[in-house]
Amino acid sequence: MIQPRRTRIQQKNSEAILEAALEVFSQHGFRGATLDQIAEVAGLSKPNLLYYFPSKEAIHVTLLSGLMHTWLDPLHRMDPEGEPLREIMAYVRRKLELSRDFPRESRLFANEILQGAPRMREAIEGELKALVEEKAAVLRFWMDQGRIARVHPVHLIFSIWALTQHYADFDVQVHAVLGETEPDPYPEAGLYLETLFARLLAV
Amino acid sequence: MIQPRRTRIQQKNSEAILEAALEVFSQHGFRGATLDQIAEVAGLSKPNLLYYFPSKEAIHVTLLSGLMHTWLDPLHRMDPEGEPLREIMAYVRRKLELSRDFPRESRLFANEILQGAPRMREAIEGELKALVEEKAAVLRFWMDQGRIARVHPVHLIFSIWALTQHYADFDVQVHAVLGETEPDPYPEAGLYLETLFARLLAV
DNA sequence: CCCGCTCCTGACCATCCGGTCAAACCTTAA
DNA sequence: TTAAGGTTTGACCGGATGGTCAGGAGCGGG
């Protein structure tokens, strides 16, 4: 992911390892996951894992840094030149799609933050903070123009994160509460969030 | 906690163990936490832990079942006879106060759900689901009366959970993004959530 | 066909983990 | 004061865990 693998075998096995590691790390967190478990899911032997990655931590870090880009991309794409409500709604929709399509990635991230972000502090205090401040400025600008209602821009972003990630991170709870009747909560969630932000931001 | 301890020493040590276990479990999850770590935080020896609790799992279960009551209490207190918006706002406020005052409990819960709720499935599919359905009916009743706007009642409850717990579970991220300038995000968060739900539910 | 390099594995290691146990220590109440 | 019962601990156990290593298997180019 970080460095292009040379051979086809390296490509295939590295991907299999990262895929398996995502499965295991996202469910048990870094300390709760074991190399044996990852190796079994990947269909490789443990020493073979360590042929491709120097350590358990290296696998984790590779996953996290690969994640950061995908994760921040929707916010990056919020265009200052666009129509404000439309841009925000598009951001919410993309973020909700990430939760639906990549729930394990969301849980991996959640696990890392829950544990105090020992391997992501830097990225959070740097890249993430800078991006949020940039986009908060955009939101504030839109508010000054009177094109959306005035609310705390950073908390607005927090609320988008919280509401969308909830469906991935608390997946089990959501499904348990909704029961068998509603196997896919995302269509309803999308409608609900659209209403919520439309009413919150209407001028 | 579940059974009243007889002597003063038992009382004191059991509490110290549960306090330490909360600290460790909430940060590392069940599998990531170790008895040695809990023992060290509690200021006791590992065999002494196992004098008071039969196993690591027993400590975890005790914490979780003790938590369930506190956690559901604010929703229980949403009164069908009260003024709808007032009741919902009170629920949001109480839930946010729980996040502020008991962030470790929130993270313990989040960890458990993230890991597929292996030790809480029963409580979630039973107690929690029943309570949500009961209160969703109340919300639907209020909507039928035209006293609050019509939105999906269960997703409304989800959104309250997501928005309030976010400040406890993603504490590190919130603080990192807000920076040193805003040491306590809760006053602003309270105001923001008040606005959000007022606008969402206004008729 | 063979050589060199990539890929893979069984065996192994030190450490850590949850948990046990017998013995020692401490408190209390008669 | 003493004995009984509650409390604490060092030493230990079997199994898991992250990681190493020497060597074998497989592959690709000449």
C-alpha cells in the first residue's frame, strides 16, 4: 500500500495480509488481535506474515496510514465554490456511504481513537486538525454570507462524523434494536440525516 | 456491586478493583487488558484480584451489568406525560452529562459494542431493544399529535446516542482538533445539540 | 537444464498471560 | 491472649504470544 510491491505474489499476499489484519484489528483492537489469528484469516503461516511485514505494529500502521486518505477524502471534496447546503449534504452522503461500504475501516479507526490514538496522534493533531480548521473557515464564510444558519462549525463537523460513523461502529446495536424487520438501516438513516441537516442549516 | 460485600476491606478492595478495571478495560478492551495491569492500577497483587473475583471475565461482566442501569436511566426518565420537546431536550442533556462525567464508562460500552457485544448481546436484544421500542412509540405518539416534527423515531434515538457519546468515545480526537484554546468542549457541545434538536423537531 | 533469488515453513525462543495453591499474614472477637 | 477466619502473596503452571532462524521449496531467466 505504501510501497508498490514488485512481484505478483508479493502484491497478492500483502493484500491478503492487510485484508485479514483489517478484519481482526477492527474487531479486537491492536492489543486484542494476534498474529496467529491474522495469519489464519489470511491463509498464511505466521512466519510468512513476518516475511512481508517486519512486525505486528507495522501491519497496523500500514492499515492506519492507508485509511487516513480514504477517510479524509470526502471532507477534502467539500468545495468552497459550491452551493453550501448541497456541498454539506454531499459530504454527509459520502461519509455515510463510507460507513456502509467500509464498516471495518471505521471500526479500526474507532478502536485506535478509543485507545487514545497511540499510533495516530501525529496525523490527528496535524493533517486532520488542519483540514478541519480549513473547512470550518469555509463553513463560517458561508454562515457570514447568510447562506446557511449559524452554528458552531467544528461541532457541525463533529456531528457529521458522529452520526455517520455510528452506523458502522455500533452496527451490532443498530441491528439488534431495529430487529430482523429492517435488515439494511442505511436508506432510512440517509433520509433521516438529510432531514436533520436540512432543518439545522436552513436560513 | 452486584452482591453487597460483607466487610469494610472487601468493600474497599472490590471498589478499587472495579475502578482500576474500568480504567484499563475502557482503554484496551477486554482482550487487550491484562490482569497484571488492572492489579497494578488497583494497587493490589494479581492473586489478590482473583481472591475477590473468580476471573477476568467476571470483573468485566460485573462492570458491564453495573453500567447498563446507569446508561439506560436517562431514557427511562423520558416522560410520556411531559412536554415533548422539553422531555427530549432533558434526555439529550442528561446523556451529554453522562459522557462528560463518565467517559470511561462510555468507552467501555463502545469497546464492547465494537467487538460485537459478545458479553452484552442478551441485554441489547432484550432490555435495550424493548426500552427503545417503548420510547419510540411515545415519540411516534407525540408526532401523531403534531407536537414535534415527524422523523424516524428510532433513528432519532440513535442520533442522540451518537452525538452525545461521540464526545466521550472520541475524546482524544475532539481535543486534538479543538486544540488548547478550548479545554472543555461540553458547554459548546450542549449549545450546539440544543440548537440541532430544536430545529429538527420544531413543528 | 541450472543457477540465483524469492517465497515459505517447522522448530524454536523468551516473554507474557490467566489462573492456582500453599503458606504466611492480619484482624477480630471471645 | 488466643484461636479462628478473613486477607495477602511468592512461587509456580500450562498455554498463548510476538518474533527468529536455518533451511527447504518454488520460480524465472539465462
